[in-house]
Amino acid sequence: MKVIAPAKINLYLEILGRDRNGYHRIKTVFQSVKLYDEIILSETKHDKIEVACYNDKKKRLKGLSGKKNIVYKTALLLKQQYKVNKGARIRINKSIPVAAGLGGGSSDAAAALSGLNSLWKLRIERNELIHIARKLGADVPFFLFGDTALGEGYGDVVSPFPHIGRKWVLLVKPDFAVKTKWVYDKVNKKKSLTNDINVNRIKRLLRENPGKLLFNRLEEVVVTRYPVINRIKKYLVDNGAEFSMMSGSGPTVFAFVENRKTGIKLKKEIVKMFNCSSWLITT
């Protein structure tokens, strides 16, 4: 059985405060994009979970295989909660970069959750799957919905929005990773909120002009250590992109471009200019 796990970008992300448990309350607009990991699942005769992760060159990624992977934790949680006496062999073909602000691990977890529900014939209803997803990570519930959605709470309370339509998106990933925990720890909790907008306005901007919605509170933290992110954003907009912003906790920058031709040209230029990875995809 094969399940597709798409990446996401955040069109809007504001921090609304920090709770005593250390987690930040946020408001965000998720958008899934067509950059995918593949999750391949098969049932085994023995009662074990096997997880192996490979990159796009078919090289096994030891650091993302076995018990370290969130997919292993997903399978173990299901086995324990539903007393499953079956095993599973899970292969992850990874295309979404790690620690890039694109939600690859969370998407893999959601895909595994849905896939194992079918493979093991557990018949878990959607609302219960969402409840389980919240235990795995704040972004995981969104990937059970996909498309365009509002994330509230810690990002785990998801409300689907009308899809913004097919847009060409250029992703630009600098050659370094950013740890989400470091970013959130650096957010200035005392700063008064300036961009907490209501849901009706978000919907209107998504429908009329998504570029006017773009905001990411985490970006101001990350660019202080990695100013190249601002340089990438400026280059993209100065050379044909409609608008550009960092996704999630970064460091990946996304830009909307008018058409495929513009995207291809800009992709070639940006890779040469900044020695980075880039993907031209659609929403």
C-alpha cells in the first residue's frame, strides 16, 4: 500500500501567546503543495514495526530510520492503543527536506496513520484519527485534511477553508536546517501583537489577493541569524515572483509565480545565485 505525504507552506503565522506547558498558541493558514514523500506499507507475519527511510537517490537515511522516526512512533501508538497484534514494514521515500519548515515529518505521520488504519483494518473514524494525530504533533492533524486550512490552538485545531486554486509555487531551501524549538524559544513573548486578523478577513484575502495575507512572526527571529533568507526573498520578488515569504520555522522560502515559464527561469537563477535546493511545484 502506498500513501502520498505532501509538504505544506504557511501563508500566515502569528504567535498569540505561550501557555504554562511551554507551547505557543498560534493562528496559521496552512496550504499543501505538490512536493511529496511516499509512505509504502506492508503487513508482516511477525509482530514488529520496521521503518526504513531513503532519500531520492535511494540511499538509506540511518538518522531517520527505525525508532527515531515519527512514523515508528505513530505505528507504536496505534498498536498500543488498539491492541494490534500485527506487524508492519514501512518504507519512506523522502523528497521533502528535513527541518525545513515544510512539515515533512508531520505529513509522514498523518500518511502512516491513515495507511495503517486501512492496512490493519482498524476502522478508526475520522474524528478519532484527528485526536490521535494531536498526540503526535501540532501540525499532524492538518495533513489529515490537506488543501487550505486554518490552524488554531497550537496549530492542531484545524478548520478547512475553500481552496485557493492552482498556483505555481517556487520553494527555495538554503543549505542549512533550522530547529523549530530554537525558533519558538527566541520569539519575543512580550511583543504586542500587530497582525492578529480575524477569520473573515483571512478568507477574503485568500479569495481576493493571497499576497496581502502573507505574514510570518517566526521569520523575524530566523533572519537575525540567517540574513540570507531576506536576500533570497528580495531576489525572488525583484526577478519576477509575485510575493515571497519564509514557511513555518524555516529556512525554506516560498514564492508564488505567475506561470511555469517564469518559475523555471527563476529556479535556475536562484540555484546558481545562492547554491540552494529548489522545487517548482503547484498548490
